[in-house]
Amino acid sequence: MSTPNADATTTRKYRRYDEAFKRQAVEHWLLSGKACRRVAAELGVDQQSLSQWKKAFTQAAPAEVTGTLEALQAENRRLQRELHRAQVQRDILKKTLGILCEPGDNALNASKP
């Protein structure tokens, strides 16, 4: 007869996680500011696995870093253009509002008898 512990160890199944889950788990850990142990418990994963995933994702290949850097620079340029356009629109609206709110000479003369 086999002991209950022996059966439990032989039937133990290892869970596999896809890369998207691993990246999200690491991102959650880094952004939350919580301890690795706590985040691992929240997600139901092994603490060592979470640490290994972090090492794997932070040691990106140079080609990945270059691609990411170029993407960030392009996004930055796009956001700068959008900000400039919004600032121009805001300035136009301020000027228009200023013109409409200024009392004209006719308004002052109309109130006098």
C-alpha cells in the first residue's frame, strides 16, 4: 500500500501560465509596491516563479529594447503634436471668449438716459 503523501506528490500537477499572464503579474507586482510574497499569494502563484518571471522580462534582448525605445519616441512625438494642437485651440477659445465678454461702447451708451 502506498501512503497518502506519496499519492499526493505523484499526482501533483504543475500549472503553466502564458506569457501575457506572467507579464501582467510582474507589472502588477512592480506597480503595486507590495512584497513579492504577498503578490504571489494574491495571484495564486509561487513566489520563486514570480521572481524568475521578473528577471526574464527585465533582461530584454537589445532588439526588443530598441524597438520599444523607438515606439516610445514615436508615441512621445505624437503626444507632443496633440498637446500643441490642444494648446492652440485653447488659446483661440480664450481670445474668442475675451472678445465676446468685453463690453462694447454701445453697451455703455445704451444704459445712459
